[in-house]
Amino acid sequence: MLGYVSKTETEEGEESIFGSSTRIHFQGCNMRCAFCINKSISRPPYARGAIGSKEIIEEVKKIGPVNSIHLITPSHIILDELLPLIEALEPYGTIVYNTSGYDSPVDIQALIAGEYIDVFLITFKFFSNDVAFKYCGGSNYASVVKKNLTTISKHYQLEFKQSGYIKRGLVIRHLLMPNDLGESNKVFQFAASLPNEVYFNLMDQYIPYKIPKRFKELKTPPTYEQYMVSVNNALTAGLDVKKSDRVRKCLTSEGQ
């Protein structure tokens, strides 16, 4: 059993370049983020039952062609099971590999070599291995993500359809964290130094959802003012964040 299927228009805080999409939500996750808002999907007991590849394909066929097909959190799914599914989904939309980036570099190489993926959508959470391990359980998370981003960027240049929706490329999301735990400026500098241009979305919707008591530092979201400072820092680093959906305010802001 793999996951379930949903169809949605562009969601708040997400990139308008994807448009309407069919989303395959894979149950389970290879990380254990203390601030995860999708625990009902990422770890058992799951909130809903999962279906297998054949059922997923049938659901996608019923929905029909859309702008993009999102494979959400597929990092823990073995390629022997994932690749035939991707091939079956190709006629129905641009294939988007939506992940934390904590994927086997060997798997990423295979996905690139086989030209299975049109768009890699990577959420770069933390710049430091130590911080990532503390809050997400990935001991070498930052090192793996940087390696995968570099590999992907070497092979992917941004391409857009006449409609304005993305056709091919690397999209990086970075969620602004409390107390700058993600070391955002270092993330900006790294993203700007990649071989090819990326589409960068600085996300502002951090929610302190069911945070364990021992992580008090995760319980206060960044403010709107802190978000706008980070936007300016990203621009200074050389990122073309004018393309990203950065006009929204944080969920909590001083003075609101």
C-alpha cells in the first residue's frame, strides 16, 4: 500500500507555477520533524487507508489531465515500485518530485538518468546537520540535501510552458523557522551558487503545531517583519525571489 490521491488548485503559500494538480500523497516519511503538521500522513496510526499503484493510476485517470502530477514525500518508496507508477502517470501532467531532499543520491541519479522527473521540488529545511538531527532526526540531512541539489541543478534548467506553468527545472522551498534555526542566509547563498537558476519560494506559513514540550524554541512563529528582512537577504544573495509567491504575510505578525 502506498498512499492516496487528491486533486487541488494552487494552495495558499504554494507556487502558482504549478496550477491545478493531482497529488499522490505517500504514507510514511524518512524524517521525524518535531514541527510536522502532517503527522496523520507521515507516521502511523494513519488517518486514512492507503491504496496501491493500480488504484492510484485508476484514480488519476478518473481525474484526467492536469497541469502537474505531484509525488509527495516519495523518498522512502523503493524505485522498483515507484518508477512504473511514474511511467503510467506521465500522460496526465508534468511530473513533480516533491520531497525534503533527504533522498538517496543514488536514487536521485537514477531518476535524472532515466528522465522520469520533469520538476524537482525540494524543501530545504536546515543548513546544518546538527540542527536537522535535533529537530528532524536526519543525522546527515543537510549534507545529503546539498549534494542532491547540486546534482539536480547540473541537469535541470528552468523551462516554462506558454501558459506560464513550469515545464522543467528545480524549485526550492525554504520555510522561515523560529529563531533562524534554518540558517536562512546560508540557504540563500547556497541556492544562489547552484549551477543553474532555480525557482525559489521563501515560505512564511510556519505553524507551531503540537510541538513537543522540550522544544520551546519552536513555539513562536517568525513575524512578518522578520520574513520581509529574509526576503531582502535572499535578493541580496542573488536569488530571483520576485518570481516566488512572497507577497503574503506570516500567520502571526507583530501588531496584528
